[in-house]
Amino acid sequence: MKLSKKFSVVLIAIFVLQNCTIPESRKQYCPESGCFLEKRENPNERYSEEGDKLDDNGQLESLEVLDEFPYPPKSPSFIKEGEVPRPKKIFSSQGSENVEVRRLGEIYWIYIEALPSKSWPLIKDFLEDSEYVLVNDDPTTGKITAEKTGQLFLTLEHGIKNNSSEIYLLDKDNNSLDLDYFEQLASYISENLPGYEGNSIAAQGLNLNKKARIVYVQKEIGIEFRLPFDRTWSALSRAVEKADLKIADRNRDLKYIQVKLDDEEPGFFRSFFPSQQTDEVEADYELIFTESMGNTILEFKKLSDIEVSVDELVDIINESLS
């Protein structure tokens, strides 16, 4: 008896659940012979009729429409369908907080491995401790005018390497000051930079004005420097030597540097004939400099069948740029 009651309850539950799962596109039809389900010819017929038109009495005409999020314009893509693009390269920073005084011809500058927003308050502290009178200081442009025995015009810029700064000290005739001024400021920053927690919010914009960025020239990777050719040539020459790349040939007038690389991972057939590939080729890559509207573009031309790609060579130079 108990089993029959349980069985009846189960049947009732199944019947209720079955009725609850009837889709909306079906409706019950009950003629004299009994009820059954009838499918609608148009499941979306409840949306076919439109309601009365809304009358706003012209109130919406005075509203201003702003297109704050427009669709981005379509541009040609050089990425093959299904290919995942490489992440954007940035210029490295070792975080050593190194401070150096550098020179190119008659121009001196101080190189600091710290962001301009961190270098700015250190410069202000130095001028105050050295009893300079601030005539004008603008953290958005990185320029300071100060007076002591004479006028000093200071410019703070972002360097080539990521998280680096460059400081220029000029006189009223736009010439570099004597080396003593640079050494005094560089010594002060070198002593106070380690562990320094100061950061200027007003100078944060200087952190974005980097002097080097990755570009693509005729679909090939390259580097654009916001520097004249002389500065770019000096920086690249220093980076190539720091990276221990062998210079096969260089010509400043023709604006190129040829380098030879050590292929650490030779191919299968190359391992049987090592001397055939290493001695015949004089250079593996040619670094070509091109001036463009005050900037300099560096292109990479492959001269041999070495397995080191352009991306890998850019990474090697990237680690040594400063």
C-alpha cells in the first residue's frame, strides 16, 4: 500500500514537471476529443505587432548626442589570419640606479636610471641646498630657471632606456655649462637616489616622452629615436660595444654599421660543416640609419642565413641601450 502511494506521488510529480517544461512556442488546444499541444506557425508572433508610437512632444530633439565611444577606423592588418601578434616591445631597465655624466662634442648631460618624476624632486632639493633662487620651474615641461652667481637653465627629459632620465644644464646663450656643474649635481643625485621614495605627481607626464620606440618600416621591425643622427649614432655604437657584438664594418658618412653574430644554436647540417658558414660571411646584419624630420630611424637588414632573427637582435641591442 505504501509503495502504491509513493508510485502515485512520483507519477504526479513527473506529470507536473512535464507540463512546466512546455515551451512558449506551443499552446494547449482542447477540442471535444481531448486536450493536446498545438505548435504555433510563428513562434515569434508575440513580437510581430508594434505598439503605439511614443509621443515625446519634441522633448528629445533638444538633447545633445555625444559620440564618446566611436567605432575604431578600419586599418589594413599585416597579421595573418589566426596568427597571435607578438607583445609590444619596451626598452629594458635594469634598475641599477646608475648616475653618469656623458659628453658628445661640446654637449654634456647627466644620465640617471630613474624616471623623470623621481628625478624632479631630487633636482629641486639640490638647488635648494645649493642656495639657488628659483625663477621659474615647470614640471610639465621639465624646465627650471635658477639664479645664483648667474642664470642656470635646466631641462629634464626621459632617456632612451625605459625608466631613465637625462638632465641638461645650459647658460643664457643655450650652451652647456662647465663640467663642474654637472659633476656637482650628478654627485648629489648619486648619493641620495638609493632608497629615495620621492615622486612628483606633476612631473608624471615626462615619463611618457620616451626617446626610443619600436616601429615597423615596410612591415619589418625597426627603432625610431627622437634624437638627431649624431646622438643616435653615439648611443648605438655604445650599445653594440656593450653587447659584445663584433663590428664587421661601419661608416658614419654612409650611416650604417655591420655586425657579425655568434650563432649559438646551429642547424642540423650546419653542425657537420661549421667552418663553411662562419668564415665566408663577413657580416650577418646591417644597421641602417635614416634621418626623418629631426628623428632617426634604425632599420635591420639581414645579410646571411644566420638563425638569429631580427627580433632577437633588437632584444640584444635593447638590453644595452642607454
